[in-house]
Amino acid sequence: MTCQFRCGNACAHEAGNDSGNTYFGDVVAQAMSRRGVLRAGALGALVAGAGVAGGAGAVPALADPAGPEDAALRGGGRSGLSFAPVPPNTDDALRVPGGYTSSVVVRWGDPVLPGAPEFDFDNQSAEAQAKQFGYNCDYVTLFPMGRDRGLLWVNHEYTTEALMFRGYRGGATATEEQIKIALAAHGGSVVEVQRVKGTGQWKLVTSGRRRYNRRITVHTPMKFSGPAAGDDLLKTAADPSGAAPVGMLNNCAGGTTPWGTVLTAEENFDQYFVNGDKVPAAQRPYIARYTVPSGASSSSRRFDRVEERFDLAKHPNEVNRFGWIVEIDPFDPDSTPVKRTALGRFKHEAATTTVARDGRLVVYMGDDSRFEYVYKFVSKDRYRPGNDRHNRRLLDEGTLYVAKFTGDSPAAELDGSGKLPSDGAFDGSGEWIPLVSGNRSHVDGMTAAEVLVYTRAAADKVGATKMDRPEDVERNPVTGGVYIALTNNSNRTAAQVDEANPRASNKHGHVLELVEHRGDPTERTFAWSLPLVCGDPNDAATYFAGYDKTKVSPISCPDNLAFDRDGNLWISTDGNALGSNDGLFAMPVRGKDRGHLRQFLSVPVGAETCGPLVTEDQRSVFVAVQHPGEVDGATPDSPASRWPEGGEGQPRPSVAVVWHSEGRKIGS
């Protein structure tokens, strides 16, 4: 059920990436000496004096780690984590450690806008849903407004119509009103929240003006900005300017900007369209690269029945208007969301920003599909604190890069089993390969606009490394290390493994850490290692940064990542292949506890753990409990979950908050 509604059964089809990009096993025919190659077995291997390769696709030999800087990041620091882990379970509840409490903040259908009715499962309407909290909640972030009040932004990734409507049999037979409700349940919500009596608990503000509350849907007017705005590839009959798209779809993870806006990531947009095979011949290879379905009834939802724009036989460019990072100002409910074309178009999972030492803004992004790539954007101009007018142009001009990872072990030692190579670590070096800078393309045969609209094809051409579903990408606020969640890839064969993706049939996933040259996020070279290779700790094919595996929690399918103020890594999971419910896990990434992973919470039956968000004061952690009860065969008349209401209630995707009962910081 999850596969059908979230991504249109993407894993049941051929992977979109059939490029000839080499795997590490094809590149390395003999053992590589570790001399001259940057090692990243322990976090923080910074490099001094490494040069940048001249040609795109070339990976330079880098100098050995710089001693003092390396030592400073390898050790030191207290994790502050001391909770007793939640054991794996299949309970239909949100389970938290002893000493902690949880509550639901907001649920699908809760009123958001003035005039919104209370939720009534058996009497839904599109008009009501457009004013109510949307369906499957994913990315969560909080914008403080003083100590005890804030604005909560939440993505609504997709809809599970089989659990939303009684008797649902698919988009071809659904009523038009059901399709319109589903359309309105996508997008995002801004809701005002307040802290409860100085604790770590938060709840909705339900009285007063609530002037900031807002719903973003598939019908919200938006605009394009950046180099591709107005290009012919973005023009439609309804928008001949190519500058005014309408709505956003399948928003998964995201990020925030230093000037207080949210960046929300459009992901599996392809599944909503029909007749991908009817676009002009020149466009078909690109349509295929984004796995857009063919045929008149190829979409399970059939949005085309109520809105013609989803039929590509009639509007072939409409699909190009989705798959972007969208910037939204939560403090201005009248503002127009902006799709930032300079950040490229693919199945975006995240958009994590950081300000480099020289003031330039850097954005890290993953493309969440099998054998896809990791990207970053570096702005041309520099961030100016307090100058919003200037800062809001930073995401319109800069250089978009894609990552190439090179391992440092002989190919013969990578057999797909997950066994560590003889040097004791999966690690190596890499390069960020430029794709486009402003209006200048770095990819032969493609214009700048083509690179930005067909970013996957551009990355194919420059030889980027095919990864195991790169999802969230986050930067550690303490060490500066960059972490990438690689959720899984059961389709990778033993012949396709490389050191950055070392297991065949990788059903449990892994986490990669990346340290850029001199710790500078604007640099083009980096070191990388795998501190976490997920699965059952009793399985020899797992790795927890060298920590004693008898003391760690099992983990499967890392998805969203977050850091607390102490630099501990928090990992939410999606699709636990070990038979237990998904959950949220915490792991120190430095010091003697590096690799000591523990499960902090588990979500109800059929649910995925999204978010997560550890507040700046570390007194609260928010999680989005997405698709509770989403189990094959479940229906409203025979639900697999009753969370969050219990009793005879229907499962409702919700955002929950967890806090320590005695007011201590999260994880203690």
C-alpha cells in the first residue's frame, strides 16, 4: 500500500537511471594504496593543501589528514545521551523511553484556517480539506516567536486514498469529490503552537486570530525564479510566461534558510501524471529518466479526471513544473511561494542550508530514488544578516554540483556481503562536480535551463556516483561533518557494489559522513566514510562505527536526519525490514560513544517516522507520524491501526511531541 500511494510503485519498475555511469568495481582493477588518499574512517579527517581537480569527473589524490584539526574532531565532547532504549516492537502506539511523555500536536483534518469545520471522516469535502491540516505529514520545523510560541511548518507528502475513503477502489472509479479532497490534502501547513506551562510539551493555538495559519495546496499560485524561469520548457497553455506554476506535490523533507523561510522539497511528482508516452519525441527520454508513467490510466489517483493539466498528451510541459525546491515565508500568509530553479529539478528529499566562512550559502540535497545522486548548491553572493531583500536572491544564482565518491580499497575486497575491507573501513575521497553556474552550463550538449530542468540527465553525463536512495542530507552544527541517509536499494547487485554502497540487495541502508576540504562547505573535494551500516547488530554485515554491537539497537532504513545542539545524530526510519515498527534513533558521532546507537521512540503499526526536530533548547523533539495503519489489505472498515484516537477511531497522520517529564533535555 505504501509503495502504491507514496511513489507509484517505483521499486516495482525499472530504475530510472540506466546511464552508463561506472560503478567502483568497474573503475578499480587493482589495489589502491592508502597513501595519497584521504582517509575518513573517523569523523573529521580534514585536509590541508589539497588541490582541486581541473577536469569535471576527475577525482584528485588528496593529502593525508591534518593532525591537529583531525585530532580535535575525532575525540572530545560529551554526547549527553543516557536514556534506556525503547525495544523493537509492533505495538499500535507511540512508545518513548522511561521518564518521557508524548502527546499529539496536530492531526489530519484538524482546523487550520478560519471557518474550517471539525474533522468528520464520513463527511469530508474538498472545501473543508483546503482549510484543514493535510494528510501524510513529513518534514517538520519550528519557527520560534519568543520563548513559548512558534510557527510549526509541516509538509503533506501524499495521500493514501484507500485509508481516507470507505470503499475506495482506485482513481478510475473514485468520485470527483474524493479526487478533489486528495488534491487539497497535499501541500503543507503553517500552524501556530504554544508551549504548555514551561514544559517541553507544545499544543495548537486554537483561539484568537491565528493570523499566520496557512494551507499550501496543489492550487496555491506560485512563481519560478532563477535561471530556468520563463524558459520554453516551463511554459504551458495556462501559463505562456513559464513563470507562474500552480501548486506543489509530494513534498517530502526540506530545510530552512538563515532569513527565516522554509525550503520544502517536491519528491515523487511523476506518479500523478498520465500519458507520459504522448509527449513530443524530443522530451520522451527525459520523461523516462524521471519515471513518468505511460498510458491513459497509468496514475492510480487519476487527478487528470478533474484537472486536465495532469494529462501530458494535452499539456506536456506541466510535469516540468514539479520536482523543485519551494521557498515559503511562514510569517507572511499572503506571500507567493517560490520554486527555486537554480537548485535543480529531481525527486528532492531535502534542502539543508549552511553559511560558509566566507558568507556564501550552501544547500545540500538528495534525490530519493534507487541509483540516484547527491547534490549541493553554492551561492554566488554572500549572506548579509538582516538584509532580506539581498538574501532572498541568494538561491537564484550560484553553482549546482553533483557528488562523485571514490573508495580506497581494492575492488576484489568489495564482494557485496558488507564485509569490511582489509583497512577496516568503508571510506575514501570524492569531488563535487559542477553542473551549472547561473546561465552557464558545464555539461556538454545541454543549456543551463536544460541542466536545471533535466538535472538527472546532466548528472548522468558528468559521471556522478549512483547511490542507494540518497534521502536527507544534514550538516553537524558542532563538527561541520555532512551526513547522508541512504535508505536502501534491494536492486543493487554484487556486480554493482562500490565502497560507498557496499552491499548487494541492500534492504537496510546505511549512513554516510562527508567532510569537505578544510571543513569548508564551498570546497570541491571531500573525504567520506560509512559510520553506520544498518541492520540487525547480530548480522556480520552491519557496522556501528566500531562500537560494541552487543550494546546497540537494531535499525533499518534510515530516512530523515537531525542533529541536537551537542552534535548527536538523530535518525528516523522508513520501512523497517527487520519486522518491527519504525522509530527514531540517536547516535553520538564523536568521542568514546561514537556509534552507540539507541532507539528513542517507536511509531504505531504501519507508520513511518518523519521529521524529526530537536528544538534548540533540547527540551522537545517533534516527529511526524506518517501513514499509521498503512498495511496491505487495511481499509476504513478493517483498519490496521487506531492511532492516535484509539477506540473506534480511524488512523490519522499526526505530528507528535516528546519531552522529559522532569524537564531535562532530550536524550538525558
